[in-house]
Amino acid sequence: MAADLYTRYMAASDQWRAHRKGCPPCTDGRSRCADGTGLWERFCRLQDAYLTHLRTG
């Protein structure tokens, strides 16, 4: 499970960074477009889950 969670976490990070590069509202760091909000939230959820797994695993 940990490997799958890590893979999804890293993919979400890559997707967020790729989106942020080409999206002016998301680039400034103060706001996010609708797509960027979803990507950021997914990244945060997976990051939290992965870090929780490390602490409790």
C-alpha cells in the first residue's frame, strides 16, 4: 500500500507543478483557478495520507 500511496502522492505533485507552470492565477501563489484548486487539494490529501502512514507505519 505504501508504494502505491507514494506513487499517487508523487503523481499529484507532478500534476500540480505542471499545471502551476502554465496557469497565471496559480503561479502567483495567492489564488488558484478551479482546476488548480482540485489539483492542489488532491496533492494535499495524498501528502497528508502518506506522511500519516510514515508516522504510524
